[in-house]
Amino acid sequence: MAIRRELRIWRRQPERANDPAAAAALADLTNHVNEYVRALPLRSGTTPLKFAPDYEKWLIEAMSPRRQRQLLEGLGYGRGRSRI
């Protein structure tokens, strides 16, 4: 899943956080991916991504139903079209 890949980015880059507690929370983020996936959709401020607000905003928007629909339509799916 895309969310798993996106959240794993923070395992390698917790130093982006200025606050040591935030850096620790972001580093631990990937240990809880399954919990976040079960609780989809992501909501602002409900995960350690709150310490990276620009990224959090981007990820929530990228995972929105509207964006998913646009992606599928761009690939030729949706709106009555089928690739079969």
C-alpha cells in the first residue's frame, strides 16, 4: 500500500523534526503503520505526522477519495470506462 511506503520515509528521516520528542515519534511511526491503516482515512493531528504538518497535509490530500478518483481516471478507469 502507498501509505506504508510513505510512512516508512520517516523511519529514515526523523531528523527533519526540530524537537527531539517529535523526532522520536516520527522514528517510531512505522512501528504502528498497521494501526494507522486500520483507522483510515487519516485525519490531521492523529498521527506523529502532526510534527511534520506540510507532509501530513500533503499525504491526507493525496489519499483523499477525490485524488484517488483522479488517479484512477488518469489510468483509464472510472466514469463508465473500463480497460477490459
